[in-house]
Amino acid sequence: MKKKVVAFILTLVIMTSFAFTGCGQQTEGNKSTKQNTEKSTVATSGNTSKTGGRTKITALLKGTESTEQYQVFNYLLSNYCKEKGLEYEIELVNDMQDYFTKLQMYINSNTLPDIYGCPNGTLSKACKDNDALVDVGAELKRNGFYDKMNGAIINFLTDADDGNLYLFPQGLYCEYFMYRKDIFEKAGITKEPKTWEDFKDICKKIADIGEIPLIVGGSDAWQLMRYLSFSPWRVTGPEFITNYQAGKDKFNSNDSAKYGVNLLYDLGTKGYFEPGFSSVDYTSACNLFYGGTGAIFYSGSGQIGLADEMYKEGKLGFFPVPDTEGLKNMPTNVPIHAGFAEGFNKATYDDTMKDFFDYMCSNFSNACYTQAQIFSPFNEDLPEGLPQLYYDTQPMFSKAETAWTSWDDKLDSEVMTKIVDEQQKLAQGEIKPEEFISKCDSFINK
């Protein structure tokens, strides 16, 4: 599920608007600066620990003090350690590649901290191979929180090899379309789109009145790739892209994948994206739409703060990912992911850490909403005082069972780079759908 906004990085693991942070030593890039005493450690009752021999809990997180993972874990660790008479230290690494290097170093030397940010993919597999991950699923079943967790979040983090749950979600991040009600009304549109044909018809009506139908951050590769991957995700879940990467399926032989190719081509070549979309990044796209330009924007829970005022004034509406006509679509129609998840070091998972895990689960929702303003991964009642969009969008995904599948998480970097190049050409009409399909099918060696 995070959600929590997104960024595309050509690496072996999933990225999306991650949030991360810490206390004590802060590492940003190759710089290390000492935080003030209040933030570096927290203790109560002098130096006397109420938990036996352990005196400190340690964590390694990706990000800065402003990111969501830090805000949540700093809050939880601060309160827990104050109650137990412990200290805590959170090491922060802001640069993504530096973080991966640091995490790999800890894995190789068997010196992982008690808690560490870990994306679900190559690095989590390395941790599992080192027997450095607590079975979080078993712990959630032990303390009664497994059945409270959103089904799509469990699906997102379930290990592909053995079906266990080794990572704890950063939060629940969901994505959906926002639209300007005044432009819809001006174009005579009275219903939100249920299918992609409805969606394209709406875009045409908006273009016909001289308005921009769609805002997209085309220079961030994941933005165009969403339109390419919506249809195969709604129809196959992770199946198409996983089989494509394994050489077991092709764009040319999969109707839902071919539909996605034609969808991106149509939206781009019919002028439905904003002028110059290929050079607009996601942040600029957010500013364009929430600044009043364009009718529809693919957004999500990470932008609730930007949408709040316009939504309260009745200027914005929202709808989930449309169905693909003529094919069987799965019930889940809101992409959900878990952000940059956390692992718990099995080697240091003593009674204190088990007690902290239970405390964390009991207080995680409160930390998500009060500290980081993100959805909790647990299906619990929302607290009062949140922006109205939280209450109105939650029913769309509260019973979701299938997670979002990011293609950049499944494809190797070389194939990903090639597809990104081709999708830019496709959206700008430099190649036809047939050419795109032929080229992409040639990238995978069986």
C-alpha cells in the first residue's frame, strides 16, 4: 500500500513516495551530522531500564525528519522508550542509492539494527536469506492484528517464495483520479467514467470545449506507465508483467496488455494530455492541476493536503481506475501499496522488541493519522478531524484484496529503461502501437 507520494527510480526495488526518518545520527548522502540530544536519544527515570539488559532500540530508515516513516517511528519509539526507560537511535540516510549501500553493508556484516526500512524485493530477499527477518505475519496473528490489516496491503507484502509476511507496512497508500467538477459540468458530463471507453469519451468532450482533459507528469516515467499498465493490472493483477518478465507472456498475445498500449497511444496522440507533457515532472503536474489547470489528474492519498481546500469547496470529485471493456476485471479498482516497509531483525528480536511490536500495532493507526497524515494499514475507524477526503475515499479500498503491481518493481532495469524510452515515443505518436508491441516483446529473451 504508501503512500505518500511517488517517484520513479530505475532500481531493482519498488519506489513510490516513500517516507523515512530517525533520531540520533543522521546520515544524508555521505554527510553525518549529530542531532541534538533530545532527538538522538530518549530515556526516563535516569538510566534505569525497565526491560532488563537492553538499554536501547536502534533503527535505520530512509529519508529525513520530514518524511512519513520517521514521523511515525520517532513518535512510537519516543513514547515507548519514555515509558520503559530506554534510549533509541534512528540512523537516517536520505539518498536512495546510499541507503541501499548502507543496508547491504549491514546485511553482509550481520549487524542490522533492530528495525530497518526494507523494500519488498531484492533486498528483503537478501535479508531473508540471512535469516534476518522476523515473520511479521506470525507476530500479527499472535497479537490479533493480522485480521485487522487491509487485504491488499497483505497481498502487496506477501513473500512470493513462501507466502509468509516478513515486512511491516509503512502505511496504506492509494491512488485514484481527481477531476474538476466545473469543467465536467461545462462539457455536459453528468457521470463519472466506469470504463476506459467512458473515460476517452469524457476526454473528447472536454477537449471539444477547449479545455485540457488530462494532466500528466510525463517526464517521470511511472506516470505514463500507469496508463500503460492499468488495463493488465485490472484484468490479471501481477500475472501479466510477471509472466512477461519471465518470458512466458507477450504484449502481442495478451489482450489486456494490448489494450493498455492502445490506451496510452490514444490519450497522447489525440491531444488529451497537456501541451509539453513529456517534459513536465510529477511535482509540476500536481501544481498545474491543483492550481486550476486541466480537468482530470491521476492522484491519490499522498496529495490529500493539496486537494483539501478545493474538495471542501465542492470543486473536486474522484473516481477509481476504470474497467477494461470486454474483459473480466478484478473487483479491486484502487491501486494500493505499502510504501517503504520495515523489517525487524530476527537476531535481536528479544522480549523487549516483541513488547514494542505489540505496542506499535496498538498505536500505529494513531501515529499514521496524527503524525504523518497517511492512511493506516489497519482497517480501523478513522479519527475525527481529518480532511474530508479521507472519509470519502476510504470506502473505495477498505475491502480491497489485491495490491497494485508496479512494473518498475517487476522488470529488470535494462528492460525497464527500454520500455520507458518506447512509451515516450508511443505517447507522442512517434511510433504506432504495433511497433511498440513488437519492440517490447523483443526485449525479453526466453
